[in-house]
Amino acid sequence: MSRRWCRAVVLGVFCVVVVVPACGRQGSADPTAPASSALVSSASASLSQDELYAEAERVYRAYFELEQQAFLEGGVNGVPVEMNQYIMGKYSLMFSGALAQMAKNGWRMKPGTREQIASLKWAPEITREDSLATLQVCIDSNDSPLIDSSGTVIGGGLNLNSMFFKYDTDGDLKIYGGNGEGVDSCEIY
């Protein structure tokens, strides 16, 4: 099983869990939204687009470092506690599920390696329901393949991901969604 295929399955499950249910919510107000949502909205209004995207990039890079740790461990320790500062909601559940699948199957990133951020682009033109910022990130795992418990390579390659950000009820900007695909090149236009 290739790493591209593994990520495609995880992202496909994520899209079914997050994107499809969101279709029915367009244009409707949620009377049960927490009172803190007004506070979160005012926080986003006070940042310029450059400041918002700089914060999204900071959040993504911190998330990426913790993701590398979890992939090297093969998911056996679950989601690092610090990850709650950077991901939220169904994305957090999806990430937890992916790590559980890695642990169950004995998969991990090849020891002593790490994926590379080959390119990262601010992508305000890519939107999703209530996202405030979107980053397009191309990850290169050619030199840090996914291996099984016997050390056999089961995947690696280039993946182009769109990462979606919004404010959580704690007032912090976090990743709440994403989608991606395997690609042959990390050129982002």
C-alpha cells in the first residue's frame, strides 16, 4: 500500500465526515453557538490578512513538527497533547484515527528521517464554508517513506494538501480541515 494511497484514504474519510455534513448548514445560523463565538469573530477582525496568514503558517509549521514525531513513533502514543494547540474538531478526530491505524498495522515513518515541506503557499482563493485562511502545502516523503514492522517500504512521495484554518472557541487559530492528493511535482501556481 503506498503512502499516497494511505493519505488518500484518510483524507477521503475526512471529506465524508466533514465536507458532506457541512453542505446542509450553508446560510443557516446556529442558535446554539457558544457566546464565545462573538469573541472569536472580533479577534479575526482585528488581524490584517498578512497577520492572519502569518499566524496560519506558524500554526501549520508547529503542527507539522508534532506530526513528524507521531509518524516516527508509528502512532503508538496517539496524538501528542500539544497538538490540541494546533488542530480542532473533526480534523483532530481524523488525525487520531490515522495514528490508530498506523499503530494497528505496525506502520511508521522510516527512523532517522523526516518529511520535508517542499512548498507552502498562502491560498486565500481556496475557501471552504467558514475558513478564515487556507494554506497549500506540498509535502515530500520520498526520503522518509512509510514502512511496516518488517522495514518494508509501503509508501512515500509527494502530496499537495489544502489546509483550512479558523478560530476555535479558545480564541486560537487552528487547523479544522484539509484535503489533498498525490502529485508528481510540488510546483504550486
